[in-house]
Amino acid sequence: MKAIIYTRFSPRPDSQDCDSCEKQEERCRAYCERKGYHIEGIQSDPDTSGGHLERPGLKEAIQQLMGIDGDCVLVADASDRLARDMLVSLTIRYQVEKAGGRIEYANGTPVTETPEGRLLSDILAAFASYERDRIRHATSRGMKRRQANGEWFGKPGVGFMRDPENSKKLIECPDEQEAIAAIQTLRNAGCYSSEEIAKRITEGFGKIRGKPWSARTVRKIIAKHKEIRGQCLLL
């Protein structure tokens, strides 16, 4: 039997509790040795979410399976290393089977050739999807709570910057606020398109964070200004 090993790792805040691609590969190699499988290739997708189907390493692994004559198997460390989304899991299984192979897990999860194995595989995929959503929800709630306390995470919006004295807080960026005021003035003139405004602002105020002002950024600023203005008129 010929085998392709596949590993995936997605760093998170609790990544110390996760296994790297190297550790997964060790267990997959040991599994193949116990089963007497000949390893034809090893593919990995480091720093990749299990909710994504388009992965270079996975795509190459399936291509390698298609090129193998005879029985072949895709070996992953566990079902959640293969996917953390129900639809993605089912799609991968379909692609592997279409390539003439099957999926096996180094942790001993039953193979999908039997009805029981398919049922368990589907249940594990559903739980992996649930765990991914739970982590995402908990992370989002934690960030919102900390932002409500004055802390900021992520990239500051246009017109703002991190406070030099406290990087977790935002303050207004004078240069960008001046440019935003100019954008509103040009827009109120009513004779310039978003592209023309972006060009004039870049010429007059310079680039924004290393890049020329874009028409898309200009439109977002104008839309936000209209929203704020509309709220004020309702008061």
C-alpha cells in the first residue's frame, strides 16, 4: 500500500496546546510503518485554517494520489487536521475517493470504507466545525469586551493611530484627519469623482501608510461621513 502523508497547523492564541506539522508527521510516519505502508510523499499546510478548502499542500497531496497506480491512502494525524468544517470535510473525502484513494487517521479513527466509519467521520467533522465556531465566538467576545474597556486590537482605522504611550489604545492621527476633512470638502464641491479625489489627496497630503489614497478608501470615508451626518440630523 502506498501512502501520502498530509499535515495542517493553524496557530491560535492557545497554539501551545496544538501540534505542529512536524509532530503530526512523526505520528503519521509511525502509523505508516506499523501498517507497512510505503510513503510516496509528504504534504503540509502550515498556518492554514481547517475551514478552508483551497490549500496548496492538500491540492498537491490529492494530485499525488491521482498519480499512484494501485491502492493508495491519504494519512492524516486526526480528522480535525484534515478539516474543521463539515462541507470541507465531505468535499475532501470526495476528492480523495475520486483520486482512487481513501483516508486514514494516525490516531486510530475508523476508516471511511464502512458505514460505521463514514458515520463516525461525519460526526467528528461536525464536532470539529463546532469547536472552530466556538473558538471564533469566544475570541470575538473577548476582543469586544477588551475594546469596551479601552483596549484596541487589530489595524487602526483610517484617521486613527495607536497611542504612543499605550499601544492598546487609539488616538486620532492629525495628518489623516486633515486629509479626511479635505476629502469631505472636495466631495461637497460636487464636481469630483472618487478617483479624482483620491489622486488629489495623494498629491496634496502624500500617501497613506505607504500607499496612494484609493478611490475605495475615499468612498468608505464619504459613506461614513453621510452615516454620521444622518444620525446627527435625527437628534
